[in-house]
Amino acid sequence: MIGWNCVILFFHCAYFFSYVNAGANFTTLHQREAWPNLSSTRAVAIRTQRDISENATIIDDVVVGVNITSTVFESFGYTSESLAEINTLLDVGVQALYIDLYYNEYSRDWSLCPLESLITNRTSERCESPQTFNITSLIGVINNFISLTDNVLNTNPLYLLISVHSIVYTKSKYITEIHYLESEFQNLNNLITPSHLNITSIPSLQEMLFTDNLRTLAILINDDLLLNTTYKENSGLNTMFISSSLLGTQRWKQISDNYPTLPVAWKDIDDINNVTISNDTSSFRFTYSRGDISLDTFVKSIKLGYSPIISQIFSKLSDISVYLEYAFWSWAVYQPTFENTGSATDETSSDIAKLERCAIITTSGWKVVKCGGRYRVLCQNSEKPDTFAVSKVSSDFLTASESCYDIGSNYVIAVPTTVFEQDKAIAVIPSTDTGLWIDVNSLSSSNCWVKGLSTVCPYQKTISKMIFIRMITPGAVIAFILLLLLILLQFNRVPVHQNRRRWRKLTQEQAAKEVEGVPS
């Protein structure tokens, strides 16, 4: 009985502490504090931006990328251990990897290591054995991340920007035996190939991620191979796209006649000040850097619809967090604020007004405010989606849609779905207003931001199940261990129990010597 009481006590204790810890994991606001995990605020922001943009094409997607050669390998070494840092970058929300691949013209195989790392005498800068550090191991890390996030809460596009280079290394100690890129890239999970994507009709995020269950896009973005390279350039083009930025060379002009070209705008981030935002949604847009990027330049790249690729070397990789906080065209920095309460569907109007579950658009992005606050409303012409207007009067969130109807019967409360709509919406915010209501709220479930006042959170059941599993798992494990200990105790008895027959015989002999009755 005492043993089972211990089991019950430990189960309740474990349940309590696991519940507390589960809550702790969901209350971290800043990415640096949450490192190496994704902060709760950024997790919600990433999911919200994806869901609001579900009907926009994948070309309109704006993400943050990292040059893994300069930011990871040059800092942590060309070793298998550094691959863990790439996994961390993916975990914290990096959605594009710029990957340098090196073709040895002598051995005719591919590696992750530049010539300098093969010939150096410095151990810390030397490339690790090709048996443990190669393209296959990198793809393994990427596939593991894709598998773990292959669910409705966490699935997002992942862009692999490939840059190829020629090297000549005649020694035989570093041979990868990876002769064709196609044999490697065809192993990528959820890969979008040229046969999947119709260039004349780009799919929406919803179609690509959830209908087709595709999310990984490999793009050949830079060619630094020798003019007389021994590699057949068209090998691998069944698994990756040719960037239109390569068509300036005669070699790729000829190859593109037989293979589809992906429209890509590839710009130096230092030239971003010469770029103006437009409605041109015909190209994927990326900016690259040759070193450090100022935060202002980084933010401007995103606001103009260009996905910045960070090439900076950090003393600690977690220092990249300062950029990640500004990674959204939608939400302002450190938004949306995170709360640990549940649904507000059963609340009265006066109670809802006190909740910080509604959003306004400001010149710096979306911000969470109390639903009872008084703001004017961002309205959109349902017949001309590019046309935005501001309501004449202020209102709370619950009556905001009525204010738009006063402008005209074809005006509705708006929410920008792309960076281009966001730019047009911000342009109409009066200088006298701190913000305007937009049609985004989390009233049906905390931290689940949806479009529409009556829209129910589509992830409510999923989130509840995940939290429940996280809460009961530690307690169940402890209870199981204690149960095993009790079972073992039944087999491993104390000496008095192991020798019962002997003790019974001794007891009987002692009893026979005793005289019954009262001594005289």
C-alpha cells in the first residue's frame, strides 16, 4: 500500500511540475532568451503571417535566410558538429539557406569544403573527413527538421539557394564520391521539382503546403564553375531550378532552353536604397550581403518584399536573434504579445473589450491592443483590393466593420495579406492616428490569430492535444519507473522473506520448549 501511495504521490508531483514547465516554455517573448528554441512570440508571428497569406502566391513569401558557409562553417568549422548549428537556425525560424558547393575538377566529386579548408595546416580550419561531413549529412539535417515540423502548426516553405564552385585538389585523402547533385537533392523531403511547378501559374501557399504537401525549393542561384568544367551542368536540374539571374551567361542561356527557369530577383543588399516597392509579383526576391548588415538595411529589405540572406559572422550564433525579431513584414517587433489564457467565446462584450486579443496596424507593423480600444478602421474595397481607406469615426473592434460600411457598401474591414498590401495600407494611416483596426484577432483561442470576428481557431484541438501530451508524459514516465521498482522488490525479497521455512521451523522448536500454564 505504501508503495502505491508513493506512485500516486510522484505522479501528481510530476504532473504539476510538467504543467508548470510547459507553461514556462510558452511564455518566453524574446528570441535570445529562448535560444536555441523558437520563442513563443515568433512562433505565433510566423504562423499568423503564413495563415493570413494563405491565398497569396509563394512568390509573395518573405523570409530570412543565412549563408551557412560564412555564418556557420567559417565560425564553427567544416565539421559534422557545426551541422547542429544549422539545425538550430532552422529551429528558430530561418527559412532560407545559402549553400556553397564545391566541385573538385580532379576527382570529379562534390563537397561542402572550399580549397582553403583542404590545404590549411590549422586544425581548427581544416575540413573534416568526407565520411562524416558531406552533402549527404547536410541533407540529413534538413530532412530531419522537415520531418519534425511536418504538421499544420509548423510547416513553412524552405528555400535552398545553391552556389556552385570549381576547385582542383589532387590528393586522394578527401574524396566524397558524390559525383552528381541530382542523386543527393532527390532525397530531400517535400521537394518541389520543376515537374511540380507550373511557372505560368504559381501556386498559393495554401496549395503548396497543405494541398500538395510540398515545401522545399532548391534554386541554383550562382555559378562559379570553370568555363571548361568537367561537370555536366544540366545534371541535377530535374531536382532544382535555374535562377533567371544566371541567364546573363551564354552557358545558361543554352541550358535554359531545355529546363524551366525560375524568375528570381537577386540583389546586393547595399543597393536596397535604390529599390522601390512595386506590385511586380512575377519574381522571387532575395538580397545578399558580403559582410555585416545594419539593422535598418535588413528591415528595409523585408519591408520592400526582399528576403535578406545574412552572411555575417557572429561571436555567438544567438546574436543573430536581433535580426530575427524584425523578420516580419506584418507584425511589429516583439509582437504579438503572448498570453496563457484560453478562449474568450463565452465572455460578454464588456469582458471582451478588456482583452488584449485584437490588432491594429501602425507604421511599424501590427500591434496587439485591447479590443475595447477606440481606433479608426482600415477599410478595403472588396471590388478593388488595392484600394484602402480609413473610416471617418473611431470604434471598438466589435463594431469596426460597421464603420467601413459607412464609407461605401463595397468597403470591408481589411487585413493586408502580402507585403505589397501592407505598404499600401501603411500609406493611408493618418499622421494623427497611432493605428487602425485590422481584421485580425485571437478571440476564439489565445495566441491563435485569425481573420474574421467569428472565425474559430483551426488549431484549437491540435494545440490542446500537444499541451496535454507534454503535461502527462513526464508523470507517466516516473510512474512507470516506480512501478518497475515495486515489481523488482517483489522478486528481490529481504532475507527474512527468502528463508521463511527455516524461520518457521526455528519458531516451532522454540515454542515446543515453552511450558504451558503458570509456573509454580
